[in-house]
Amino acid sequence: MVSGKNIAVAASVTAVVAGISYLAYFDYKRRNDPKFRRKLKRSRKKAEKTAEKISGDASLDEINSQALELLNIIAQEKLPESPEEKEKFFMAQVSRGEALCGAGPSGYADAACRFFQALKVYPNPVELVMIYQKTTPDIVFKLVMAMMAQEVQQKQARYFDVFPPEDKHVRIKDKNKKESKKQAKSDDAKEVVVPNRALFTTKEFAEGDVVYEEDSVVSTLLPCAQNGQFCHHCLRKVPEAVDAAKEDDSEAKEGGLEEQEPAAEKQEPSKSSAFECDKCHESVYCSEKCRQDAYDAYHQYLCPSSSSSTAREFAELAKKTHELAPVLIAKFFGILVDREKKKELARALGVSEKQKTEADEYTTWEHLESMRYLELIPTASDAQVLRKLGELMSNSVPGLNEFVTSERYSMLKGKLDYNAYAVHGSDVPKETESTHVSDTMRDDHVAGAVGISLYLISSHITHDCDPNVQIVFPEGTDKAAIKALKPIAADEELHISFVDPSLDVETRRKQLQSSYRISCKCAKCEADLKAAEATPTVNADTIDPMDDSTPSFAAVAASPSPATAAAAFNSEHEKKFAEATLEQSEQAAEQAAESESPEQPEQAAEQAAEQDVEQDAEQDAEQDAEQEKPSAQDSE
């Protein structure tokens, strides 16, 4: 097999021979071709002007302008794909750049182009940039950096034209961008408009339709679900057969030595151990594929029983913070490295990749940069996690320590806090104080959360307390589907609820403000507030429990959330009824206490004497009347 050193030597010899041949051809054309001489003279003047532009104290705007011109010049140059071709191309570009730098300021612009092209095929760009900074003229280094920045801006400018792919039937649109040219011209050209991007449909959908499906970028189980019942990679519920095998295994252990299986039978691996990490035995997977994929991508770094103690220390530190962000970020970088390795291996083996789209030219990191995020202040625990993360992955991800600064780590946490979703599952254990995490996740609480996951497309869906779509997980994994809750027209904005929409308006608003810094003014919030203001208050001092003039249920039920409003109304009415009843009971008790006072016997005796006198008078009157009445015999 040809070694890398032999390839390098062969490439150097080839470059020297090609250079000598080109010099001979150049000298011949310069002596015998008038057109070539005129073209050479124009090129020399252009190079001199370029050198004047970038030499001396060139401003940042001038450097950026020149960098943009250089990018347009090399735009048609095709980059190699195989590792051998990349190595030859890299050495040729660096050699050419060094020679041009030696020619003086007139060669600086072209030298920057060569160094820039070499940078694009080098496996560790950060390392090469540091070498450029130490070995190239300052103006050349500034040009290379400006070219990198301009290229990033160009890619970002066309990002939303190619992503999401057309087969997802959605597009990301800036709501603040003027749709018509006439409207844009009529506005002040100097006005700075902050982008307000959201996800819109490109076709109609009926209620219940699935708008699109999407795989997660990175996900992890919640601590309460890390009980051996859920897959640590795809978050799927581990098959019942595996659970049964685990129960049989545990029962055998509890049964003591007398009930254990014979040694010959014990040597066979159980169904449960087949899908566990064979090193730490803590991470459980639903299939052998999930176990292998997890190990290749990130578990090789995070396995607590690896040869290094750093993984165990990192896990303990992340647990103390009660955050999943450290684990998600570590997994994220592991996944990035694994994807690039697989791409390089496919190219080296000549394996044809799937049909590429324009969106495939963007890396996962570039997708991540397009997301909104919360600005967070770095904490002391963040610094500890970042330092331990560098120790954990620096050998496998060269340049990670230089790339992931404290500010960039906080930005990653802010993107996870704003864009991550709760993954719902079945039979999820309840969260306890020890398994509680402080990470924010979009959760409408239609089911229990088993994990947390990040998605490239769905992160652009905006919030509304009366959403038109809902995130669901039809396969029981972290693969998401966006389902229509009501008919959706073409070019209609998609909304999802970041919080439980059945909560009362004040609670919803407080959660949205504290978690996402959103001051919600959706139609549902406005209607709920008006309904609350229209509901009359009842004075507990004057309430009559049997009075029908209290606020009617219909008035409260007019709220867009009648169930919540009715519950609040009934609770308040019952409270006031109890208070009024208690007050009447107290009054009756006071009257009873007064009736038992010492003055009561004397008053009762006087009343009894008066009643006796009245009764005697009535009896005398009746007797007189009887005496005066004529008898029957007298009347005859």
C-alpha cells in the first residue's frame, strides 16, 4: 500500500516538473505572441492595483471588498473529492501560495486564493488557520480570513432558498421582509429590519394530515426514563421480550444459589444483555443497530466504564448541574465527527452517496447557526463542564478547545433551551426531585415526556396558544411528525404550543416569559383576558348562598378555554358560599349564647305570669257569655 509520505514525495516531484514545464511555455509565449504580451501587461497592472489596495493600512471594508472579488475569481475551480486527490491538491496550493508570497505584494492576492483553496480541503481547518497566522504576511492572512467570512455570508444568504427541501412542503420565510419590490422601494432604504422568520406551508392540508416527518439531530433520555425501559439512542420503549428477560434474570438472582440455572445454561447471553453496553452495562438499547450507532457516534466518549476516568467525572458533573445540555452538546459534537468520518470513508471506497440536494452542502453546524437562541450568561458550572468536555473529546476532535469557547458554549445552550422539544412516550415514570432537570423544552403536555430532542426544521415553528399543528411521535422514537390540528391553507404560518394550552392565561404567559422571553399576544390570550375582565367580582360579605344573581356559568364559559374557566368559576363560587354559610352559623351561635344568659329565667317567669292572667280573663269572659245565652227550652 502506498504510504502518505510516498504520495507527498510523488506530489512534490510532479509539482516541480509541472512548474518547470509551465515556465518554459510561459517564456516561449512571452517572446513570440503579441496578444499574450498585451494580456500579460494588463494582468500585471491589475495585480499592481490589487497590491496597492491591500497593502499598507487597508481598511476592513476594502479587505472585504477585495475578498469578495477573489471569491468570484475562484468560484469555478473544482475541488477534489478523494483523499489522495485532496492531498495532492493541498500540497500544490500551499506550494504555489508560498511562491507568490515570496514575489512580494503583487502576488499577495493570488497567494490568498491558493491558501484559501488549500484550507477548504484540509481535514483540520482550525489548525491550518493557526499555521497561516504565524507563517504568512499579515495582509495575506487577513484576506484569507475575509474570504472565509464572505463565503459564510454568501451561503447564509441562500440558505433559506434551498432549505427545507421541497418534499417537506414547507418553507422558512421572513415575515418582516417586503414581498413586493414597490413596497420595498417606498420604505426608507436606511431602515434596519430585524428578521422575523417562521415556517409556512407550500400546499393545503386537512385536519389530521401529516405535514412532514423529521429525524432528530440529537436527543437524550430524561433522567426519570433512564431505568432500563427505554432505548438510550432512539428513545423507543424497549421490547417486552427484553423486559421479561430482565425480570427472569432478576428473579433468578433473588432466588439464591439453589434456584440458579446450571452453569452450562448460564453461559448463554440473555436477551437483555445483548442490547446493553458491554462495558458500562448502564446504557440499554432496543436493537443491536442502535447500540452500534450510539457507540460510533458518541458513547465511545461518554461511556462511564471507558479506559479514561474523564467520562465518569463528566457524567457526575452533568448530573450535579441538573441539566441535560452538557450531555446533548457532547453528543452533538460526537455526531458531527461521526458523520464526517462516514462521508470520507464513502468517498475513499468509491461508494455512491444518495441523490444530493442543494441543502446537503450545509453542515449540521451551519443548520444550527440559523436557529434562534436565548442569550445566556456563562456560569461557573458552565466553565467546569466546558473544561471537562475538552478533556473528554480533544483527542478525537482536534481543535475543539479552541473552537468551543465559553461564549459559544452558552450560545449552544441557548439554542437548545429555545428550540428543543419534549419527546412523548408511554408508561413514563414520574419525575422526582433527584431526576428533575432545569432544561427548557417545548411541551404541550399531551403525554408524559421520555426525552428531549432537537430538530432542524421544526425549530422554526413559532408559538401560539391556539396552535394549528402538533408534534407527535408515531413510531415511538425520537422521529417526529408534524400533524395538522385544523385545516391549513397554502402559505399559512405553522404554530405549535410551547406550553400546556389548557392552562389559564396568566400561567401560560408567565411560563412563556420566563422560559422563552415571549410576551404572548395571540388571539386566545387576548380573548381570555377580556373574558376575565368581563367577569364581575362578588363581595363575600353580602353574598346570599341562595341568591341567583351571581355570575352565570354561560358568561364564564364564553372564554376560549371553557373547561378551565368553568373550573375556576365553580371553585370561586364554592369558596364564597362556604364563607357566607360560616358567617350565618356564627351569627346563630351568638344568638344561642345570648339566650343562655343569667337574665333569661326572670324574663321567662314574668312572661309566664302575664300569660296566666290573660288566660284567666279569657275563661271568665267565656263563662259570662254562656250564662247570657238563652236555653232551647226558653226559645220554644
